[in-house]
Amino acid sequence: MQQADAVEHPPREVTLLRALRAFTDDAGKSRLDEICRSLMLFHTMGQIQQNVAYSLAEGSPLAVRDRSGEESCAPSPQTVRMAGLLMMLSLTDRI
């Protein structure tokens, strides 16, 4: 979900680099594409980190649900941090 949001609303730097892509040769285009992918990865990781921080804040609507959909308990802060770390690791695997 975070990755889709980052693609839909990229940072200004990525938008600028994509615009510059039209004025470079093939080697420059491939380098700019790599830079854009890296910036998008860092942007998405930042978004995940913000969501984890929000989830750990008091009054967060985050809760664990069982299979029937019933709310069972609030997850521990360590569980939320580990989930964020696992999401970031899965993103690095896609690059």
C-alpha cells in the first residue's frame, strides 16, 4: 500500500529527474531510472517509518484482529517495529 502511494505521489526530486530524462542519452536515462528507483525506495521507507511511529503513538486505532474479525488486543511496540522492519526488507528484495 505504501509503495503504491509513493508511485502515485512521488517526491518532487523524482518528478524533476523524470522530466530531465527526456534530455539525456540512453546511458543517462538508465542512470536516472536507477536514481529514481533508489529515491522511491527511500521515500517509501520513510512513509513506512512514519506509519510505524503513528501506530506506536497513544490513541492509535491499531489493533490485532482474529480470524473472525473481532478485535483481540493491541500489539506490543516491538511487534509493530518488527512489522515495519519486515516491510522495509521486503521492499529491498524487489529492487
